Amino acid sequence: MTVDRNRHRSRARLAVTAAALLGATLMSACSPPGAGTGSGSAGKADDGGPITLNLWSNLTVAAQSDTVKQQAEKCATQQDGVSVQFEAVPFDSMYPKMVTAFKAGNGPDVMNTLEGGVAAGQAGNYIVPVDDVIDAHGRADFIPSYLHAVSKDDQTWAVPDWALHQEVWYRKDLFAAKGIQIPKSWPELLEAAKKLNDPAAGVKGFAVPMGSALVAPQTYYQFLYANGVHTFDPETGEYALDRDKAKAVEATQYMLDLYKAASPPEARTWVWNDFRTGFVQGKLGMVMDFGAVVGLAKEQNPDMLKNMGVFPLPAPTTGAKPQGVLGGGYFYMIGKSNERREKAAKTLVECMMAPESAAARANTRPVFALPATNSAADTATYKDNATVKEFGTEITTIREQILPQWYRYGMEAGLNQLAGQIEATTFVGDQLQAAAAGSKTAEQAFDAINAEMKRLAKVS
């Protein structure tokens, strides 16, 4: 387990490094050579000859990247004179590599990346809108929240591929043994977490991880969203984190109360693999996760799979609905080049969004990755996957109650570079860790987070 944790911490550091590089490179990304002239990605006039499309993907795991590569190559054969050159680009080098390539005129024609990469591409004027691709496929087929996430200026800047999602994963066997019902409010959740505490068995009720790099904001925003607190108003785009300070402080205090009552003390510095491993090894009753616990359980403790269930983090009061959840996804964006190249790139993506192909990509990491289109989720390819079958009930819950209402911090109103800036720094985690250690109050921690958020968002 030490090796796994060290490897995961290394990945977290790489993610922070990538986000930090984004913050630095975005300063020079706003005025690319030829911006608005159509020269963009390829940086060449159309010579009428064969086209080799550069396709980049942030998916570096072989099972995922190989599937994208093979599908793209197959789709390219359906266009005369079009081929694909594929490159898997890891997160630690993605942003500087992408910006440098675009500024030099040889950026990717198609890039498979997270919404943060789309925000960087759009901010730098390196990509083109893809509403025509979405409409050709069928706009109604996409989960609307994924289109909203990559929208700006009344245009859509990337095609949603598959969905990330965060919900509460719980031990069904422990719930049954202790007579616990699915919590419908924050008091019920806290009570359930306390009941699951079992010192003799070495079990804690609910992990509240606050690793400064990435994990803390992902944990924190679940409670903020459930209580109706957003960085930006999803409808108006106005800064809203401190619009109702009482609600924000309430969410902060509740998270800290849950940590003190039912979380391992060391979770104050935990990263993803720490709490995921604790859950699949039977040391935690509940965790908030993106479904990665399924793949980890298959590797480390397959007997745990039958005991795993999900429910949305509830709203503070019974009868109310949570007003958002944390999520994300993978998307295809199209680099700016010339008309014929862009058309070839868009045609390639249209082909790759065929339901069976989209389902096969999601199945490279089942449950963690869910199709962002309804048609892909309805295919036999998707439904017949063994893991999808095993977690059919949980997937239905996620698709019906989680995916329609997700946001990414800083991007509640659509594309915004603030998400990358949040992930490039540790100010959220630093403040929450200080509060968890008792050196700050919940209100003091929120005030400091809000002040830094306003500075980054350039809000007075």
C-alpha cells in the first residue's frame, strides 16, 4: 500500500504542477498568433492535399488511450485523404505543451481533455465552437449539464464524451447490520456516520479528506453545493460565494463537525488513494468518491464489491434537495486551423461519438467513467459490460440524481479559468486543514478562502 500511496501522491503533485503551469501560461495565451484570422492550430494555408489530423489525449493509461487511438484511426478512414497522428499527453506537461504548440502553429486539431483544458483553449482563442457537431449528433442526446459546463458567450466549445461524478459510497452490509437508513439530511448523515464508528474493528464512519492538492476543494465544494453555495451564480455568472455567507459558513462548519465526529484524524492530509484504499479494505463506512473505489476494490478486495452502494450527499434538511454536486468530464475540442482541416476534425469527432464507440470508451474504466450521451448508455456494448451490470442500480442513481446537476468549482456558469487557478494553488486545503486542527474557526477559514477566491476571480 505504501507504493500505491507514494505513486498517487506523485500523481497529485503532477496535477498541481500542471495546474500551476496553466496559471503561468494563460497569461500569454490570450493573444495567439493569427487569432481571429483562421490561421490558428495548423498555421498553414490549405494546400488541398492530404490531411493528417493531430489528436492529443490526456488519457495515458494504455487501455484508455489505445481505445481512443484505434477508434480515431478507424474513423479517419471514412474520409478521403485524412489520417490521424495520435499522442497521449500527460497532465504534467499538457498546458505548457498545448499553449506552446498552438502559438507555434502546430497545436492539436482534436484534443481529448477535461473541462479545464477546454477553458484554457477557449481563453487563448485556440479552439472553435462545436455547436454544429453537437447538433449533427443530436443535442438532446447529451446530458445538459455537460453542455453547460463547456459553454461561453452562447456557444459550446467542446463535445462531451464521458462523465465524472462524485457521490457518497457506503457499506451496505454495515448499514444493514446497524439498522441505518439512507440519510436524508445532514443531521441524519452525521448520526449514521457516528453509528458506523467501530473502534474495536478499526472502522471510522465517514472519511473527510483534506489533502491540500485538489482533494480539499473537491471535498469542500460537495458541502457548499449541497447547501446552495456556488462560486458563480449558474444563471447570471455573478460572483456568489459570499452571497449568503451564513450558508457557506454552515457548510464549512458541518464538514468540520463530520470530520471530528467520524473521520480518521489523519484524513486531514489524505489524498485520493488514501481514503479509497481505506474504504475498499473495510476501514471506512462511507466516502465521497468518483467511483474509482470500484476499480480499486476489483484489484485489492473483490469481496467488497457486493457491499458497495451509493447515494447523493443530502441537503441540510429533510425534504430539501441538494442544489448541486461536484463533477467533471472528458471532452473533445477542435483546434483552430483552416476551414477544410476544421471540417475534417469535426467529422472525425462526429464519427467517434457514435453510441457504440462512446460506450466502449466509457467501459475502459467502468462506473468511474459514465457515457455523457443517453444513446451510448443504452447500447448493448455498455449494458453488457460485467461491471456495469453489477453496479446497475448504482449507475441508475448516479445518472438520474448526480449527472444532471453537477458543477466544477469556478465553472458553475460555464467555462472559466478560475477552476485551473483553484487547482494550481492550495489555499482551500490550507485553510480547511487549519480549521480541522483547531487553529481557525469555520468562519475564519471561509473568510480567507473567499478573499483569495475574489482576488483570483478579480472581484472587488
